Amino acid sequence: VQLQASGGGLVQAGGSLRLSCVVSGRIGSPNVMGWYRQAPGKQRDLVATITNGGTTNYADSVKGRFAISRDNVKTTVYLQMNSLKPEDTAVYYCNAKHPYIPSYNYWGQGTQVTVSS
């Protein structure tokens, strides 16, 4: 299983970006796909997740601004980011995992998001 993330870039505060992550290879069910981010000198934190059934979960810091979605046919997960703030600046990583099998946990290569003030 391989994950390929794209869509990062430089944007001004208040702007928007849309991240995409394509999953290659067979992923089982149930599964959870999501986005995490890591700012310089900080740990990797959850941004948002979505199950194959469509249940979503968001970090409090992005609720109301970010929206996660997925296309199960294309095995692609998206993150629409609106009203971006400088504190959203980080490397964003996509993830695919089985909720009950720890070894089934795959990461993409990361895409940089930089929000200027």
C-alpha cells in the first residue's frame, strides 16, 4: 500500500487549499483515512479522519474550517482547508489504517502547507 499526497503550497492567511491523497494497493475494510500535521519542533498531530462509512472526526483547532472527504472508488481522501491561519503551517501527512490492527498503518510522504500572515 502506498499513499501519495499533493496539493500543498503557500497561501495567505484567510485563503484556502485542497489536499489530496491517492492510495495505491488494496486496503481492507473497515479502514480509517486521515490527515495529520507536524510543525517544526512539534509532534505529529491529528487533523481529521474519516472512516470508510463516512464518519468524520476533527481536531478542535480546525473544526468549522476544514472538511475531510473521501472517494472510495478512487481510494482518495481529500482535505479542504478554508480560512487558513499562520498556525496551520506544517507538513501534512495522509494516513490509512485499520482501526483494530496496529500493523496496518500506512503514511504518505507529506506535503508542505505554509500560511503567511
